[in-house]
Amino acid sequence: MKFLRSKKATKIGLKTLRTKFGYLCVRDMLLKTDHEVVDNQTREVLPGFAKVLPSDFMCEETGSLTPVEDPETWVERGEDAP
């Protein structure tokens, strides 16, 4: 499981939570923002989105939170993992 916590959460407009884990993240997660984006081709005004990247993951063995080395790279752990 991966989570977004503390200052990284507030940078994309989320409230700071007083929980150990923060916000649960999923792969390719987007958060709708208050900003609007204009499509260059159609000139249509569209809502803006921020990419949600994890700051920490839960260690499968100990259950402790560990910082993510590279938030842009989503590492899957499961039956096939060493």
C-alpha cells in the first residue's frame, strides 16, 4: 500500500491529516484542482488535475511506513516479486 502524507499532500491542495498514514494512493491517481486549463485546439476550458504521487509505502513484513525512493516509478509487490 502507498500513501501521500504531510507537506507533499498540502502542495497539491489536500488538507493535512493527523493520521499516521495520510491519504491512500493508487497508480495514475489524479486530483481535480481549482485551476482551469484551456485546450489549445478547441479553446475549450477544462478542469485542471494534479498527479498524486506517493510519499511512503507500507512495508509488507513489518507494517511500518517507509519513504518511497522514486514517486514517479510505481513498484508492484506481490506473488511474482522476489
